[in-house]
Amino acid sequence: MNKIFSFFSGSGFLDLGFETNGFDIDLVNEFSPSFIKAYKYSREKMNLRKPKYGYFNTDVNDFLGERKQELQNYLNDAKKDGALVGFIGGPPCPDFSVAGKNRGREGDNGKLSLSYVNLILQMKPDFFLFENVKGLWRTARHRGFYEELKEKLYNAGYVMSDRITNALEFAVPQDRDRILLFGIRKELCSQEEIEKFPWKAYVKYSMEQIKSYPWIEEEPFECNSKTECPKDIPCELTVEYWFRKNDVKNHPNAENYFQPKQGLIRMQTIPEGDVSRKSYKRLHRWRYSPTAAYGNNEVHLHPYLERRISAAEALAIQSLPKEFSLPNDMTLTDMFKTVGNGVPYVMASGIAKTIYDFLEGKTCRK
């Protein structure tokens, strides 16, 4: 079985997509103690194996310095049975986000993208996945940095394929664009092969198709109202479908939501489906959610209840299995931060399956 070393793991949404689709997660690195605690908690609840080499609650730069040999030893051991070993990671991305700090390569988070690439260059895994916000690709001031990173990787012996991918394409109820960069050592894959990397193999919808459906824009807010899904839209792309699928009312994180100290009256005036403002967006039950980003004072309101969405509902919007939960002693701030930072599970699964299929037959070429 092919093996994964995970970096910037958060609470493990991306990892879960890989470990449920043919890969062993053998090493986990995450800087936040709260997030790595949630990672361990969720795996125990889901009866998933522990990483062979353990959890590392440390700065990724430690593996470029004092812990370099330790990581190299783990990598060498992982390769002993002939398996391919890959690195996966999505370095923190606010510095490349228009909605975030937008400081680019000079920001503290922006520098971590270079650290991740340097780690790949130093350790030379067989393949890697780099995930980040679309701003790294589409914003002119950041695109140059991204191309420099790719050039470093190419010069170090990797061929690559990248794509802007939206979670909606995989039937996740969330409009979330991400840049995905997959690389593999040249000895294992030719330039001609990588150019045919099947990014769309597990895509269910095209963005053109999604945008063509007659989505309901806005309706007056009515507390506890009941409606059914319109027949001319795909229900699996709606938040209410996922609320029901995950039984969010009975989920362990059902009661984990922020109680407004003020602003309830304002909350009641916002129509269902009005997501036009930066904060206080009210989701529409029969539409997909905007990007699940719950920091920077952004608030997502429940479609038909007088409150913010719960952590259970946020996890559903991120398409996590209903068996996945966060520890109840985790702060609400950390809960929503880790949910917002994560890669939607169904999207992660689709990407993992695509990579798994692509790697079939590569082992014999090592």
C-alpha cells in the first residue's frame, strides 16, 4: 500500500480522504495542539489506525533543521517494502487570499509554502500534493511566487500537473476553489504521462452545469419553516441535503455554536439565501454554501433557525462523514477555524482516488 506523510494536517480532513481510499497515513504534522488533539480524537471515534511514525505537534521548519535526520530515517523505513511514499499538505493560506491578509510570500503563512517545497526538495518523496487558495494562482502578484516554487520542484526532478478545482465539482455543497498541484519523480513518470493526469476522473458536475441550474436566490426568513427540495436542482449540492444526511440535530457537535450577545434582531431581518455581505450571510437550505470560512468576523447563519450554524452543520457543509466529530472540550473558535481550514472530505476522496489510480503500476518502475 502507498504511504503518506502529512504536513499542515489540521484536524485531518484531507488525510481522511486518503486513508479511506487506499493510502496509509504514516506520519502527521500539525502546529496547533488543539487541531492535532482533534485529529487524534476523530480517528479514535472512527476506529482508524494510528500513524506508524506518530503525531508531531511541531513547526514544519523543525524537519528542515534539527529533526531532519529523524524524518529521513522514517522516510527510508517507509520505503523498505517497495511502497511509494508521498507528502501531502496545504500550508496556511491567508497571505495569498484576497479575503485574508494578502501579504504573499513575505507573510508568515506565505513563507510556509516555501518551507513545504523545501521539505520536498530535501526529502525527495516519490510524489506530493500541494493544496492552496486560488489566489496563489489567479492573483498576478502571487503567481510569480507559485511559478518559482514549481521551477524549483522541476529542477529537483519532479514532473507536475495542476488545476483550479472547485469542491462543487465533487458534489460537495460548497463553492470553494482551490489550486491543487500534484508532482511525481521523473523516474516514475514521463512528461507525456503527467500531462494526461486525470483530474476530472471523479468529478460529478462541471461548473457550467452547476451554474445553469435554477437556484433559488433569496426568500423571506421564516423561523422553523419547512420546504422540500425543488425538483429541477441536484439536492446533493444543497446544505439541507447534507444536514439531513449527517443527522446534524443528533450529531455530537449539534450544540456547538456561538450564541449572539447582540444582533439577534438584525439576524432575523436577513432573508434566507442572502449571502451578499461579508458577514451575516444566511445560507439557503436548497442551495450550496459559500466557502466555509468562519474567521475574519464572517458569520454564516442557519437557513431557518435564529442562530449561527453549529459545528455539526459546518462539518456537513465540508462533507465529512456523520461519524466524524470534534471533541466537545475544543473551543468554539478552534472548532470553526479547523473546519474552515480543512479540505472538503468528498473532494479529498476524489483527489485521493485519482492519485491512487494514477500511481497504479508506478511501483515496479522504482
